[in-house]
Amino acid sequence: MMIKNLFYQKLNNLKSNSSSNDFLKYQAQTSPFPLMVDVKKAKGSYIYDKSGKKYLDFVAGVSACSVGHCNKKVISAINKQAKKYLHVMVYGEFITDAALELAKIISKNIPAGLTTTYFTNSGTEAIEASIKLARRYTGKKKIIGAEKAYHGSTLGSLTLMGMEEKKKPFEPLIPMVDFIKYNSINDISKIDSDTACVVLETIQGSAGFIKPKNNYLNLVKKQCLKVGALLILDEIQTGIGRTGKLFGFQNFACVPDIIVYGKGLGGGVPIGAFTTTKEKMDVLHKNPTLGHITTFGGNPLVTAAALQTIKIILNSNLMEKSLEYENIFRNNLKHKLIQEIRGMGLMLCLIMKNSEIANSLVLRAKEKGLILFWLLIEKKAVRITPPLTISKKEISLGCEIIISILNSIESEC
């Protein structure tokens, strides 16, 4: 109710704003109450609206703008590529320099054997393709996901979402999918000889940034090896430096069969990818041919931006800083209304006492020039996933705003 009332109050104030009216009329929204920041430009850690107000961005396009908004090197790479060619052929047919170099760099910075990458348009497409690959490679049909998981909104990814109320309106979904509870050692036995693959987030995102514990990922991998199933780790949020390593699984000494990622790889442009062994990847181009095909996957502009983004992250101390900055957040965000801070590196969320406090914090922060956001499943959570390039000063400023808002909320209770 609080979100609804604040939304309509804001909407009444915007009635004379033609951009807002047109946005609501002509462009589809994904929720009933959009934040409706009327963006003029974005730079570094800030977004600016058309009235001149600036917002410190603690969300980074939901972890996508990993090296800051409009990073000069990324923009330069896009411009340089745009002068050569924009699009030439569906993915996997022609050789384009940026895509090839990007794939090689990824291979060199992950465990040996994971050599071959397929670039897609988004993380959810990469999930879909990896499921197809697993079924094709193993000859099995059963897929296991995790309760409270989120892997995207296309039909296959939606099937793997561990929330029935989110899926039911779109049924029937893909068949032969079962679920285990994340971090439950007892549930691992559900991975049996009929299983083609197990799909897990390395750190569960929408469920509340839940890390694996008690060697969980390795125990799942051991069971997969025992029964001939593939372990697919979803690194769409955890990947590309956000947790102190290039990929989140590298923090937990577990090597998956297939890595799926996206978001932060593009530095602000849309991209997804999945990486596996050459042997496994090859099943997608024979019996049948064109087992997975995408027109704009590996697009030259996008891979040029991604190549520059990953070079910036690998050739700097941004990954190490993400762990240092995690400690700054944890030290500065201590308040009675914050029950817990979950996550790792610059993939953090605040677990509030209840969802009303979480809602109020996000909405009041926006009014005070700080962008926070919700999580899809855990309603008490508030997302903090700023650009990896954020400064200590900007972190302190944002934390001061959060604490001042929580003090106000506490005084009103």
C-alpha cells in the first residue's frame, strides 16, 4: 500500500510532464509502480534526470554497469568498432576480432578445460541454451533447479524459478523439472541417474544473496559426477569481478561443467554468454546442426564493449577493492532496523526487519538522490550493487543517506 500511495502521489506531481505521461501510455512497464526517473545522462556512479537532479547509483543497472556509467574506454571501444562494421552474420559463422579475443581472455582466466564460449543476447538466453546443451550432451531429460531461484523470465528459465506463484500464470512450462533446497545436503540425493543437469546460482540472488555453505557446491558437483549429470552455475550476477574474483565460483573452489554469465560483462550493453569444454559445446552444431542459433549474439559492438570491460577489470585492482569496499559498507551500515547484510564483495543486500521498511527505504532514498532497489523474491531485502568503480567517498555518502532515512523511519514507529 505504501508503494502504491507514494506512486500515485508522485504521478499527480508529474501530470504536466509529457515524458511521464507518454512513458505510461506508450512503453510497457514491468511493475505497477515504476520509479520513473526521467534520465538525461549518466556518468561514473551518477544518474542525472532532466530536472538537473543527480542520483548516486547503488544499483548499477542491476549489476550491469560494472565499470561505471559511460566509461570512457568502453565508449571509445564502441565508437572504434562502429566505424568498422555493426553486424555481419549470425553468430558462429564469421570471425570477428572482438568476440574472438573476448572468448580467449575468458578461457585464460578460468579453470583449464573450460575453453569455449558462446555469446548470446542476454543471461536468460544463455540459461536456455545451456539447458539444451546439457540435455543434448547427456541424452537425459530431467533438470534440477533450486527453490527460490531466479534465472530469467523466458519460458525455460521461468520453469527453473523456485516460486510457484510466479510461474503458474504461464503454465504449461517445460516438463521434467524438479527442485532441491539450496544449501540442503539432504536434498542432494535427488540428483539421480535420470538427471541431465543441475542449475544453481553460485550465490542465490533474488532469494536474498545467499552464499553456499558447508562445501555445498562441491558436494553437488560430486553427486553430478557420480550420476553423469552436468553442473551449470549461473554467474549472471556474481560474475565479472563483483565478488572479488572474475567469477563467483572461484571463491568456493568448485569448477562447474558450464558457466552462464552476462550483466556486468557488457559494461552497460546487453550480453549473455556460457562457457564449457570444446567437446560439450560441439554438440550444438551437429545432429542437428544449428542446435542453438542467435542473430545478434556476439554482436561486434557489444563484444567490443565487453572486451574493454573485462580488460579494465582484469588489469586493475577493482576485484580486490570489491572486498575492501564490502567491509566499508558493513562497517557503515549498522542500524537497529537492519537485521543482516548478506552477500559478498559488491553484491550486497540489506535484510530489513520487514518489507514495509525495505519499501520505504528504497522510495525515500530515491527522493534524497540515492538509487537503491528491491530483490524479486526476498521482500525484506534492499539491493546494493554499485559499479565496481565506485569511490570510498561515494560509498560513505550513500551510507549516510541510508542511515539518516532509517533514523527517520525509526522515529516514526
